[in-house]
Amino acid sequence: MIISPLSVRHGRALLAAGLLATLLSGVAQAQIAPVQCDNQKFLSDQAGFLQTGPTRVDLPEHVCGEVVSVTQRSRRTRSGVHGYFIMQVAPGRQIRIVSDLDRMQAPDWPWVRPGDPVEVVGRYYFDSVRSQGIDWTHHGTGRHWASPGYVQVNGKRYE
């Protein structure tokens, strides 16, 4: 049997494409946030990132706590208009929450205030100690994030 170089290259390309599709589909399936608030999971995930540093891996989180501070003005970024607030998930432990206001069905920003009880489902990113937070807190999904999120404030859910 004679195998041409063209068929070998074609076979390698198909194998690479299949492997990539398998990896991407596995990642998308694994991105499911806990059904109920799990601040301990978040704290454990955060501790892991603090030990290893940035890994380019984002994690699904479902956290509950209290709003500590709010950025009063929304900000336009390359991916849209965003609102930001800080929530406390445990005594002395806070995390930045990023809400994509273009994709959420919510009133004008800000719709959270310090002291508000809040529940958040989204993607935890860790770029550095000073650059970490939870985003994808809206109903939309994307090619690299398959899990919809939300922010619930005072019992009112914004997706």
C-alpha cells in the first residue's frame, strides 16, 4: 500500500481538527456553576490561583454575599458597556463583579448599592492578584464560555 504525502498531511489535519473539537466540547461541558451558592468552592479556587498564579483557566462560580462598593458610572470597553461592584464572600474576602450591561436585562446602572444582599453566577478569571473577578454574569454564552450567569440583588434576578 502506498500512502502519498498529501494523504498524510490531510490525515494529520483531520486528526488535529478532531482533537481540537473534542477539547473544546469537553471544556464547554465542564463549565457548569454549582446549583447553589458555594462560597467555599470559590475561596478554594481562589487559593489555588494564589498558589499557582495565572493558568489561563477560568472557573464557574456561584457565590453569595453583600455588596461592599459600587462603581457609580458604567464603563465602555471593547466588549461593551460594563458595571462593576465589589462583594464580600467571607469576612475580609472580597471579589470584583463585572456585569455586561449591553447583554443584561436590567435597569440603568447602578442597580446595586452597598449593603445589598447579592447572589452571582459567572466565570471566575484570575490574571493576577490585582486583576481577578467574576464576569459572564449575564444570560448569554459564547464560544469560550458555555454557562449562562446572572446577578440577583434583593431577590430580583438580572440576566
